[in-house]
Amino acid sequence: MSDAAPSPNGGPLLEAEHLKLYFPVRKGVLVDRTIGHVHAVDDVTVRLQEGQTLGIVGESGCGKSTLARCLARLLEPTEGAVRFRGQDITHWGRRRLAPIRTEIQLVFQDPISSLNPRKRVGQIVGTPLRLHGMDRRAAERRVRELLERVGLNPEHVNRFPHEFSGGQRQRIGIARALAVDPRLIVLDEPVSALDVSIQAQVINLLDDLQDDFGLSYVFIAHDLSVVRHVSDWIGVMYLGKLVELSPAKELYVKPIHPYTEALLAAIPIPDPSENRARERIVVGGEPPNPIAPPSGCRFHTRCPRATDVCRQVEPPLVEYAGGHVAACHHPMSVDEQEVASVTYSPLSPLSAGRLMPNGKEAPAERAPGDAGARPAASGEPSR
Amino acid sequence: MGERLLEVEDLQVSFVTEEGVLRAVDGVSFTLDRGEVVAIVGESGSGKSVTVMTLMGLTRGPNSRFGGTARLGDRELIGASEQELQRIRGKEIAMIFQDPISSLSPVHRVGDQIVEQIRAHEDISKAAALDRAVELMRRVGIPHAEQRARAFPHEFSGGMRQRAMIAMALSLSPSVLIADEPTTALDVTIQAQILEEIKELRAHGDAGVIFVTHDLGVVADIADRVLVMYGGRVVEQGTLDEIFYDPQHPYTWGLLGSVTRMDREPPRRLPAIPGQPPSLLSPPEGCHFRPRCPHAFDRCIEVPPLEARLPEAPGHLDRCWLEVADKRARREVAGRIGLAAAGTVIA
């Protein structure tokens, strides 16, 4: 079914450009007044190459799930653009999106509430096939193949979701996503609800499926431990903003944004003596209110390195060696030379300041119409 | 270590269901001293929560059956009357639950809930109790405690709610604090903050803590001793270092292997434990881990006793028939169990 043309001139499979999604906050009984907006996703630019995995990490309320839903076009962004194979699908309606729906599929965090408890597994996995016009016989055969492929017993087609364990239910969700031969699967915390030993099984399965079918993934997670195994690139979000985007391996040895460092430090190491030896930076406080986000750098209220400039100027994303970008006035794990040679990244939010950590001002804004031009910067494949 | 607080011996809990008898906990024994943290580790259905809830008398019901003993000082908890438990709960044993939103009353102010608990056990004025509640909330790191005491639980964030739960649990200075997955529902940076609070408690040496979790990283951070549970039984128990550096049970190896480590190069493929956890209604014969164990052999059809198999570590118990030398050889092959790789020398 994946007969669609490959992306023109090897461009990314999926792009989000200056994507914003604001949820209105309403008040009043008779007259609905909008009293503010939740800045769920606030000007995020990311891209995903065919066959790769983009991990998105952040704590609750950072907008990662909202971003995922915009990318899969379950939600319509307030501003910005979503492009799939170069086509701008930002404001497409339901009917127009239908063919794209087979190419982009979702897997959700909670396998019990994302599977209809009254339907048998065969129906759950088979419905997308029937909806896309496959006849009953062929669909039944395909369902069995799919179940087998995700490691379930094909004889269990007539069972209900409650008869399976958590890990098996997540496999059902994956089989349903695979049914229509997608090119891209958006995985919203697919293993967070599972036991550790089962998490590893599901991650390995996702890994195999990616190799076998050449799938691309957007993988959402709330901490940095799981995404590491699956991602090529990892983006870290904080309060609606992308604060760092890096090749997966590099992020763990060279976190540039203090928030990334804090996320890494917060994960305990399962090794008592190393844990004792390690000096842990525990970031105090909690994420601020996304209705009235702080000025300047949104992390400055909790950041141990914050200074006046952080309170006043929103740091732009700047690019370090290897396409690693971060938005911080006081970057970590980089030496002076590296800081001196940074360049302004076109992934930066439009509202960001021009002041880069090397003290230079980035060259003036391009013409407004040019803001959407495809920047040649980061997010390109590393191999 | 400090004085002995709690002594659990051969605890058995079964539930009679329509489909048969479910043995949730099968022979758990451990002790807790003042100032130490005992971690109970296991996956869903391992019996770790049922164990601690039974100590609080929260699993009682017409279909529950209990066996064994749990002594708190000179009192027996398992057969205690409901009245006696009322006096013990909150005052001598307090509990923090995983989900603070469903364990706080949504229609009462947070401060009042703490006051109510204090006044249920102590004869002091409302004002004095409120002062104490505010002081406790401040101690666990809730900013503007006076105002926050007047707020409702829904006005708190998840981390703050959990702090309020901890403040409530500490309100009567219990000697035993049970924490049932207290950080599982929280973000990692908030988890780190809460773990610091619990470590602080241990440092004060006021209480002994039973910490239930599925996360070995958290265990490494906080525990002094560890019980590993699987399918209702303890499969291994020992000190923190014994469990992490000389694990004896293949399930413990599997658990240690499945954990992702931030400080190491990741493996190309995550080591997973194959199969599913057992159903407690019809558990496998013999060792419960047998069907998933890559090292199982014919003897595993008998249940291995939980006993010390290492002459140098009499407190390190496990339930596995394999010879010790054999285990040490096999687990190296089996994966990346922090040993050789971490450069730790094993005696």
C-alpha cells in the first residue's frame, strides 16, 4: 500500500515548522470569554527523515503529546505548518487527510483505554483493513499474520482485550497500527505503563519492525532512559519549547541545555556505588504555568545557571558541531572554542532573541516570507 | 543499626475468588530496624503491594486468608482487632500511596485533612494541630505552607500532593513508614526531589521505611536492604550491595539486565525477560520463574527453599537450585549485570 512517491529530492518525511498550538482558556456561563491561552506547543520546528526515529522527551505538561497529535494531524495547529513528504497538510480536512491516515498511525500509552473492550482482537486489528477496502477473507488472513508478527498467538483472534496482559495489549495496539502498512508511527509513551522486563520486549519488537518495514517513528517519552534505545535524534521540550535537539548518542554524554542535564541527573543509576559517588543536581521547583509562561528563557525560574540575560532574552536555538542544537545563554559541556563557533539555527522560534551564547548578534531577520524556506541545518541524517 | 521495629515471618495472603484460591503472598519474611530502608522490588502481580497493605490491615475482607506473623514491637498485626489497628495506623505505621489524588479527600482542605488525622490520635486543639500541620508541610518542602494548607488537593500539582501525603504520614511521627511506589506517578525531576525528602527522613533516624517499587534505579538510590519478589514469593533478599553486585537468582539478573543505564553505552539490543508473569490463580509448578528462566533444569519442578547459599553472606537468601559457582558463571554470560563491566571485584 506504500505506493506513494518517495519524498521529493530526499527531503524529510515529516516536518513541523514553527508549529504552535494554543488551547483557549474560557470563562463565563452565558458569555464565553477567552481569558488566556495554554501555550501547549509554542513554535517548535522539527523534522524526521525516512526510516529514522525522532525521540521527544519532556515532563508532564511540556507539550510533547500535543506536538505528537499535531504531527499526526489529530489536532489542527494554531500556527505554523506540518508537511508530510513535502505536502503541506496543516489545514487539510478530514476527507482530504484520509489517504494520509494509512501512512501515519498512532500507538497510545495506555493499551487498555485505547482498545475497545467489547471488540475481539480480530475486529480491533481488522477494522482498519476493512475500512480501507479489504475483503473479509483477506482481512482475516492478514490479521493472523499481523498478530504473529507482533509476537501474539494468531489463535487468539477471538479473545477480548481484557484477556491479555499489559504488554500483550500494547502488542495489539502495535498490530492495529501496522495493519494499514504505515510509513510513520507516532508512539505516545508506548511503554510507560508496562513493567520493566516487558518494556524491553516491546522496545525490541519496535526495533525489529522498523528494520523489517523501514518504518519511521516519532517516539514520545517522559524521561531519557527509554528513548535512547530507539532514537536517531532526540528533542527535549520544556513548557512548549524545544530546548535541545541532538543526535541520540551525543545527548547523553554532552547535554548542552541545563534542563537536559537535570533530566539526566534525575534518573537514578541502578548501581549503588556509582550512585553514592555521583553528585546529583536536584533541580528544585516545578514547571511554571503554561498559561503565563516566564519571560526570556522559560527554564530560568528553576535553572541553577540563570542570570539577568536569561530573564530578559529568549535564547535562540544555536547550532554546535554535528548538528546538535540547544537554546541556552549559558551552555554546558562545551568549551569556549565550541561556543565561539556556534551559528544561529533556523529551528529557532520566531520570537527568540538574536543574541547567541558567543556574545554575537545573529544577522538580521530574513524577509518575512522567507521564514518558511527550508533551512539546510540540523535534523539531517547522521549516517 | 537501630532498634528492631518490625518483624514479619512467613507472611501468607490468599484471596478466595470465583476461579479459585489466589495466593498473592507466599511466605514473606523480613525485619525492619529504625533508620533503615527496606525495598521490596517486583513487577505487577508480584505481591509486593499486598505484602505492605496486609501490614496495615488493608487487605482484610470476607475472602481474604492470612497466615504467618507480623510483630510491631510486642504487638501482633495479623490477628489484631480492627480497633487496635485504628490506633496503630497513622500513629505507628503510616503509608504513602502511589496515587496521591485518589488518596486525599477532594472536598476537604489539605491542612484540615492533616489536622483530622492528628486529632484522631491526640487530644490537642484544632489551632495547635493546624500549626503542626503547617510546620510539617514546610518541612517536606511545600512553599507558602500557611496558604497552601487552606488549598484543596486539586489545587496542588502531583509532586506537591505527594509532599502533602508525606506530611500527613509524618504527622504523628510513626516509627514505620510504608511508601508504596511513591514516585511512580511523578516526573523524574520531581521524583528526585521526593527521594531526597525520604532520604532526609532516614538521616534523621526517626523511622524505618519500607519502600515498594519496580524501579531498580530508585532502589540503588535509597535502600539498605532489598527483597526481590516474583509471583507472590521472595526469590532473593539481601543487602543492597549483595543484590546488585552478587545477584543469585536468574530473575534478579533479568531485572538488572532490563534496566537502562544512563552512564553506559547502551547495548544494541535490550536484554528482555521472555514470556509473561505467571497467573497467581494457576501458578506454574515448582519455581514460579521456571517457564521464563533460561537456566531452568529438571530440579526446578520442586520449589527451591529461600535460604542462604553463600557461606560468606549468611543474610543473603535466594530461591534457586543452581550451584553458586554455576550461577556466577552463567550470569556473566547472561548479560550486563553491572559486575565485570563496572569493575567491581566479587569476593
